[in-house]
Amino acid sequence: MKHELKLYCEKSRLSELRTFITEVLSTTDLNDISQNQLILAVEEVCANLIIHSHDCNPHSFISLKVRLNDDNIVFEIRDSGKAFNLKKYKSPEVNSVVKEKRKGGLGLLLVRKIMDKIEFETNHSINTCRLIKKLNSK
């Protein structure tokens, strides 16, 4: 089953994103903790795109497709902003973030911990990030 959302690049739209993902995941057998982890991961990637790739431009948008399969869930995020390859991103050391009292820097580390696989590609001016979470086999 596939679900789609067009999200304009304003931080205030992130609540719309959370609502959308919550509704999609409510049709699965995932427990609340797993659902909230997935919401957190997708929201982190989308927030970074909105803020850093699109400079919160309300005329720009990103699209999110969620595919629910028997063995996994695929979140496909597409945009035409400045490309950012999450796979090549080197996460900071947690200790250095704490020591320097930085406010950010750990979100993408969480995305990597939560998701089982991350794919990134750019085709012409379209960037695609796929976040894949395997489902437990019954």
C-alpha cells in the first residue's frame, strides 16, 4: 500500500508530516515505540531538508511516499533542493557534541540507528532519499 504527502518547506508544516505518518503507521502492527522512532527519523530528514536545502522557502516543497510492504516500510523523500547525501554524512562523536554544548548534530545519528537501510540518489535535479525499516517476520 502506498501513501503520499506533498509538504511545503515551512517548519510549521512538520506537524502535518507527523499527523500523516502517524495515520499511515496506525494501520500496521508496529508498537507505539517503533512508530514513534520512525516518525522521529522521517521528521528529522524532512526538517533538515526544509531548513538546510530549501531555506524554509514556502514556495518549495518536498514529497514523501510511504510504501507498506509485507517485510518492510519504505519512506521515499524527494526534493529539488541542495543535495545532501545522508549516507556520506559523518556523524559527530556524541561526547564532542555534549562537551561543546551544541544544540544540534545528533538527529541524523538517530536516523541511522533507527533505520535498517538508507539509500540516496540524485537524478538530474531530483534528490531521493529512501529510509527503509524491516518488519519483524511473524
